[in-house]
Amino acid sequence: MSETAGAASFSKLGFAKGQVIQEFGYDDDVDDDLRFALEDVIGSELEDEEFNDGADGVMIWYRDGDDDLVDLMVDGLTKLFDQGFIVLLTPKAGRPGHVDASVVEEAASTAGLITGGQVNVAADWAATRLMPPKGPRR
């Protein structure tokens, strides 16, 4: 990913300097160049799944066959500060572990999230921004 394209993609997804971003679903198939580029944008390392201090955003790597997607989204929601967001990374169509957009939509709806559209962020991965509905959380 080029630095300019990466920065533009990250900006569209809501990432910015100074944010705390927690990462879920890390495995040996993640795109390390994408991770490092995101760390450059936010100015710090990504926090792992054990981080408990709250986050401005959550990044979830998800492949077909992983744990329940709704549960992962809800886990991500519990980590967010107000105005926080989730970015779901899924393999692109034709790649192993591809997740159909309808599955993402249904899981997001069940978790109480609104999808913001998909952004191509890497050769093998697409990102979908997920937001809690506006208004106070229950």
C-alpha cells in the first residue's frame, strides 16, 4: 500500500493521530504493512485484545470460520470510548476466508451497529467502518 493511498484510506475509516486503537483477531495472515501504516497514522502501536483502558477505535480481523462475528463486534463495542468506532477487516472476494457483505450487515445489525461502507485497504483485505447509533449508549 502506498503511503498516500494508505493515509487516505485510514482517514476515510476515521483513524487519526493520537487515537488509541485496539486490535482483535490478529493471526499469521494479517497484512503487517497495513498494520505498520496504521501505527504510523495514529502515532503509536496497536493495543492487543488484553488491553482494558478503553479505545477510540477497534480493528477486527475476521475470516469466515472465525469465532462468532456478532460476539466479536459486541466485545469491540465494550472497549470503545463515546464516539468510538469499529473497523472490520475481511478478506476480499476470491480470497480464503472471504465473508459475504450480507453476513457483515446482519451481524452489525444484530450487534446494534451501523455499517459505513467498504474501503479497499490492502491487496487481500477490505475494511468496513461500523458505528454505534447516535445518542447515549444503554
